[in-house]
Amino acid sequence: MRRQRRDDLENQLNRGALWAVTYGDLMSYLMIFFLVLFSLSLNKENKAGRRQKYQESLANIQKVFGGPASTAGLEQELRRKREENVAQALSDTIESKELSKYVEINTTEARVRLILKEPILFDSGKAELKSAAVPVLKEIAEQIKGLPNEIVIAGFTDNVPIRAGRFTSNWELSMARAYAVIKYFQGFGISAARLSGSGYGENKAVGDNSTAEGRAKNRRITIDLIRASS
């Protein structure tokens, strides 16, 4: 009789404690919910350091609660950080070597773009790299060689017609110049699978072709390092 009463009492206590299990689950879910909200708020800041913290937080949440920790997002943010370091190193090199007159660098979420003006790379109407171009391209190649990113080279000219020489049109000249840069990078050891190029001739002008200054702006090569998707 006593033993049965004791068993009945234990059963009643156990049933009464079931609410604690549900309460514990609820608290766990709420904690996960608020951690995810916090991580998302960091991610919306759209800054590399905070995005990296977001990915680290997400991986830790997955690990703590028994799920497989996904490192893909974290690896992507680390890669984007490397891209930004390369962009900064190139910017520092351009400034230290007083090349800003001939080389510009622009960084966006999609790409790191180098704009090289004609005088430092080519003689007028030609597609052979000048000796002065080699140190500049070497600096660029050294910085981007270690990254896996796709590299896109594009050539542009002004609208002055070509009347003599090897090339029959500005379009042909711009393509040949883009290929000269591609060939240099490939010879430096950058994989051909990462390289692509195009020529636009006088199309996509950034300056006024009716002025000497505008035509000089239009004669350029762009080198785009395509960034990891955010």
C-alpha cells in the first residue's frame, strides 16, 4: 500500500513537472530567435568586419545547438576581406609610386576595378606594352595572383579613326590591347581560366571626344577583379 502511494506521488510530481520541459524548449527557441535577429542586424550594416562577425555567430549557433556548422558563409567573408586587403595594397602602391596620374582604383561590392590610362601602357595606335607598363602590371599581378577571383580586362579608345598601321579600326585596337594585358598576366603565372577580355573601341566613352582631355580619358584599359558574392 505504502509503495503504491509512493509511486502515485512520483507520477503526480512527474506530470506536474512536464511544464518545465516545454518552458525550457520555449526559452531555447526564443534565445535562438533573438541571436539570429542580432546576427541579421550586424549583417545589414554591410561592412566586411561586421558581416564576418555575423557569419561567425551563425556558425557558433549551429554548433551549440547540435546542427552541422556551415563554414561557407564565413569562408566567403574571409575571401572578401582578402579582396579588400588587395585593393588597399594596390591603392598604397599607386600612391607611394606617384602613379595616380595614370592609374585609378575603384572598389564596389561587385568588383575591384583598376583603370590604366593609355600613356603608361601603350604608344598611340599600338598594342605592344611599353617598358614603363611592366613594373605597373607586375605590381598588380603580384597582388591578385594569390586570389581565385575571375579577372576581366577591357580595352577602350577614343573616336579618332585609324587611317594607317596594323589595325583597321579602334575596335580591333582595343581588343588587341586587352589581349596584351591578358598575355602578360598569363605569362606571370595567373591561370588562363581566371582571365577574360573584351574590346569596346570608342564605345562606352567616359569623356568628351570633342576635346583632347576627354579623348585621353577614353583611351584606357580596365582590370576588374570580380568579387565574391555577398
